[in-house]
Amino acid sequence: MSHKVVALLLATLVGLLACPAQAQIKQPGAHTDYSVELEPHLTFGWAGGPHHYADEAFGLGLRASIPLFHNGPVTSINNNMAITFGLDWLHFGYDHDVACRDLPGPDCDARDFYANAFWLPVAVQWNFFVHRRISVFGEVGLALVHERWSWGRPCPGAPGTYCDYTGSDTDFAEFIFYPGARFMVSDNVGFTIRIGFPHVTLGASFLL
């Protein structure tokens, strides 16, 4: 996903924030009282591909968000705050230019380049219920990130044969920031888009 697409999605989200939306934001507590939100989603990476791989990636994820209280921390508007956590899996493709720069030679793009990343985010989610069917939110937190990659290279001393080289890396404190919006089709079921760094997600929301 290109940076231009991400910029367009961010502009759309800002437009939603600017809508008057029947002013439900001025009605404290006027939203579904739920104990947990479950959100299976598609994940699209646009920044931060590991090593010799493209920044763009795709995958699947799941979030669970537990409200800390029904209304607040600003008691005069319709809002709540939750702890959100989950798992995202991302699959990265091969970037020819990066690989041939870092692994120069005629076999730089020979075969079998792939990488996978697993993100375990934990963040604070602040929700603002601006409409009976629309809410917007911001998330800030940290994630544990584990990456694994593999590529095929000529085997030492055996011309014409290839060996698989693998590597991995774990980061215990990767910063994450996600603005997003939730569009409900009923009081308990809807769709959620999350646009931020370093991923975009699109999925379903179930308020239980």
C-alpha cells in the first residue's frame, strides 16, 4: 500500500471527524454498554519491512478491547477509554532493488525470498461516539514484534546449487499509533478501519 493511499485514507478520516454527526458526542454515555470488543481484521503493512523485503505487506489480525469504564475520562461528552491488545500476522514480499543492494551479485534475486512478522500490540484506545452509528478513536502503545525471513543463496563450494538462509529478530518495544473509525450497522455489529503507523487494518467489530 503506497504512502499516497495512506494519506488519502487519513484525509477521509479527518473529514469524518469534522462532520456534525447529529451531535451525539454531547450526550454522555449514549452508546452501547459493552464488556469487550472483538475485532477480526485484514492487515496491510506500508512501512517497516524487514531487511531485504518490501515495506508493503498483507495479513490477518485479531484485537480485543476492554473498556475501563462506560463513560469517561471526560464525563461531559460521549466517550470511553479501553485497553486494546491482540495479534497481527504480516507476510512481506521480495524487494529486488533492496536485495540486490544488500546482497550484490548475479544471484541476488535468484529464488525464495520471503518474510513474516508477528505483532503483539498493547495500547490505550480512546473512543469518541460522534453519532449513533459512528465512533472515532485513537490508539497509542507498544508492540512486541517477531520477524522471520528466508532467502536462497548459492551454497558455498557447490556452484549451481542453492541453500536456504534464514534469520530472525525480536523487538520488545515497537511504538504504534493508530487513528481509526468504527461504523456500526446495529448496536453491536459494525466495521472498523484503523489507519496509522505502521499498519492499516480493515475488519468487523462485535461489541459483547
